[in-house]
Amino acid sequence: MSVLSALRHPIIAAPMAGGPSTPALVSAVSAAGGLGFLAAGMIDTGRLVADIAEVRARTERPFGVNVFLPGDGAVDEAAIRAYARRLAPQADQFGVSLGEPAGGDDAYPEKLAALLADPVPVVSFVFGLPDRAAVAALRERGTEVWATVTRPDAATAAAELGVDAVVLQGTEAGGHRGGVPDDDDYALLPLLRLAAARCDRPLVAAGGIADGPALAAVLAAGAAAAQLGTVFLRCPEAGSSPLHRAAVASAAPTALTRAYTGKRARGVVNAFLRAHDAAAPTGYPQVLHLTRPLLAAARRDQDASVANLWAGQAHPLARDVSAAQLVAEVSAGARAALTAAAERSTRWG
């Protein structure tokens, strides 16, 4: 039996790197009958191993780990240097220096080796598709492999690699775009229907899903489950900062931008995004490393005008409730919405 088919609720907690996806949140969602996901991105392998051990200590239910795939390293170094000059005065205002815009692979080989040595139920990938050898090696150890895509053709390519499920991330989603290239703009429902027409793997819908009716909509459109991220940011188990929680609780608009990391990501619009979006170059993780000290200082000073505040378009629907309550209520809301839709359909002549 697959992990998806064994879930009591078709709800997956999206892996949110940078702190929100704590072992407490992951285990709470899994224990409630959904599927929690650890975010392996931007942490070292030792921390990942410790987080996996903590989740196992908290629950016997399945969970997943999400891994960042490394890019090809090709960037416009002159554009990144120009961006550094642009941001330097703002860093000076916070009393910090910008970071070194180095490349890197986010310790991908070491993390993959750790997941092969001590398998977990599910491993998902973002920022591209894993190679066939990695997919086969993980599956040989009993791990399901999921791939995150943002384009219909990428869903087909993922299926051809032998993955067990495909996560479809619509443009409504908060945080980084999971596909490569990252300049797509497919909304979730068109992406879901286009992928369903050409992909024979179970589909997981992600992007702007924050309540029962939205979950019902993607289930009716062909998804096996939905991946929710932003709606979990206000849960007490999440590692979201007070600044981030306040932004999610607001009615502020969101936008996609490269200003913070060099990769398109959706966050709450603030002064930093408005000032630097147009000038921000493509270049991940180089721009991430460049801006990291500045963004850390903004969080230290609780400056919402500068800090990155990732959130999806439906963020005002997030509530301050426990993860278990959220899973139960969204699932119940979906059942009610599907029942109501079925009743309405009886009036069609």
C-alpha cells in the first residue's frame, strides 16, 4: 500500500525550509492522519539526521523529507556584484555586511547518502528532477520518491523517471518555485488538469489551498491529496517567527520575486520587495548567501519592511490552531463541500 492511499486525511504539510517545518509540526500532522514533511534544504546533514530521529521519537506514522537539488552553477556574476552594490547601503543601516555570493550544492550528496543509509517513508525533490539512479536507489530501500514540478511537461518527465507521485505546485503557492526553470506561471487547477491528461502517477496539488472547499476542489479535479504550507505557519507547532506569523495573519498582497534569494518565490509584499524586485538577478544560491546577513538582521530587529515573509495567495485564511485541529477541520470541510456540490448537481437537467 502506498503512503498516499494509507492516509486518513488527504492532507500533506508542505516542507517549509528556514525554520517553519519543525519535527513537532511534522509529527503532529502525521499523527493526525495526514503526512508531515521535513525540509532538508538550508540545513546541514547532521541537523537533518537529528530532525528525522526526533520525528520518529514523536510518532510511528509515515513522514517525508524534502531535498533541494543542486543547480548547474551558471550565473551572471557581474549582475550579482551589481546587486550587492545596490544592497550595501541597506546592510550598512543594519550594521551588517552582506554575505559572500558563493554557489554550492546544499550538501546534496551527503543528504542523499544519509537517506539511503537510514531510509524514510517518502523523499521528495524540488528545484529540478532527480536522476534515474537516485530514484531507483531510494525505491530499492523502500522509500517512495516524489518529484515537485510546476509545468505539465515536467510531470510527464517525472513519471518517466519512475517516481511514485508528482507534486504539482501552482503559482499561488508561497515560498520558492519548485520547478526548473522557475519562470512558469501555471495556476494550480489548469496545471492539475493538464498533468492529469498526460501523467499516470498519483498527483498531489499544491498552491493556495487553505480550507476545506479548496481541498475539495483539487480532489474533484483529480488530485490524490493536497499539499498545504502557508496555512500551517500559524500553528503553535510551526517554527515561524512572530514577524512571519503577523504577516500571514494580515491581508497584505503577495508577489513572486527574486529579490531575496535569486530564485522566484512568493511572499508578502513589503518595501524591500518593491524596491529591489526589478533589479534582482537570477542566481540561487548566490543571492541567498549574499542577502542572508541582511535578512537575519531584519528579523532580529523585527523589521517587516525588509524581512522575507513567504506566504501563498490564500494566507489570510490561516488560523492560530493546532496542526491536528487544522488537519481535522480542513478534511471535514472538504467532505462537506463535496457533499454540498453533489447535492447541487442533482438539480442539473
